[in-house]
Amino acid sequence: MDEFQAARWLRASHGYFTLFFPGYGEYILATKWVAEWLASATFLVTPDDHLKINSMISTYQWEPDPPQFSRLLEHITIGNHDQIGLAVIPYLANWNVRRFVEYLKRNKKFSLADYTDALGEFLEANKNRLLPFHNKNLSENVPSDDAELVFELVNDTLKRIGNGQNEPVGTAKLLHIISPNFFPLVDNAISEAMQLKLGGESLNAEKYKKWMLRVRRWFIQHLSACKEIEGQVSVPVLKLIDEGLYLMCSVNKKLPYEARSQLGLSQD
């Protein structure tokens, strides 16, 4: 894939993704609020942010009975907040919705409010551990053992407060909003399509670091195209790459292997 093809792929995927997949608001709010919290210990919910939250309440797909998601979001009021779990949960619960449905099926007593509190407590306790990653850029920084260790730390926490199973997809999502330019997104379908893992295997810290190195290589190889599109749409390159891969691997699972292999992300 040359620079022109890379730019076309990123641009077309982003256009299709934003047109047909709702939920971009949760991502934008989460990245903004987490950045504010890392810088000042609080995050600001503006009137415009609050309108987006109200829209989420009315359109959320898996609301249990009695409702949990809408009641939790009602606590995200206009003004400053220090409960970082509230900033993250609309994004995590919407972008990893199948996992939260599973939580409820496995445990009828599962409480989204308790999950949010526990997540916030973890982030607060480990803020100094997470902060050094925030301004890193994958094109400029080679992932070290620290990336593996923080992946394991987050995964173990989500496993503990969830249903006792590994949470590699949720871990990648959480790390990404902490450092949108350093930690790439990934899901099981992408991992398997890109030959990062076999079906039935769990994505662990070692495999995630391997994924970071692959994405870093691709990023550097197509740096000018990545920077051009990123500047045009004001979305991190790692998010744009994930959108393209999601459409190719998660939505269209029957896409020929030859088409996926042309990207150059399925080899170490």
C-alpha cells in the first residue's frame, strides 16, 4: 500500500464510519474529559457536552430493567467533576456493549454504578502511573516493557470489577483514551484477521505490544498520509486506522485475505 492508497483508505473509512456508526460523541467526550482530568484532577461538562449526554440516554441500546445507564448518566451534570469513572463509562459501555450485556446475563446483581465507582477509584489510584503515557506518540516512541505492564494492570482491574474474565478489548479501549496517540485500538475480529492471535485465544499483553509495533511500523511507513488525514478530520491516526480495520475485519468478515494482507499489518 503506497501513500496515496493509505490516504484513500483512511479517508474513506472515516467517512463511512462517521456516517453509519453512532457513538462518536462518547469517544470525543471521553478523550477530552480524560485529558482534562490528567492535567487538573477535574473535567468540565459544558452545556454542549450535556446535550450529547442527554442524546446518549435516549438512544442507548442495551438499557436493562430497571434502568442503570440512563440513571448513571443523569449524574453527569453541567460543571466540574472529579469522578473520572463518570467520564469514561459512556464510552466503555457503548463501545464495548456486548461485554456489558454479558455482565448482566451472568450476574443479575451487576451494578453499573458500582462498576463506575470501582473504575474511577482505580484510575485515581494509578494516575501517576498512567500520566507519563498521555503525551506519547507511537510514531516517535518505541513501546517498552512499561506498555506491557500497564496493559496487564488495566486488564487485571477490569477483570476484577467485571465478570472475572480477561478484558483485552476493554483494556485497549481504556488505554487508548488515556493516550490516543500511543495505544492503538483492537478487537478480537481484528486480532484474528491480522493473524495476531488464533480464534479462541485471548489477546494478552505480549500480543498487544506486538500489535503496537506493527501499527507503529505502518504509521511510520505512511507518515505523511496519516498526518494529512489527521489534520483534516481532527481525529487521532490510531483511531482512523482502527476505523478502517473495523470495517474490514469486524463488519465485513468475509473480506478476502488478499485485501487485508495488502495493508501490511498482518505480519510482524
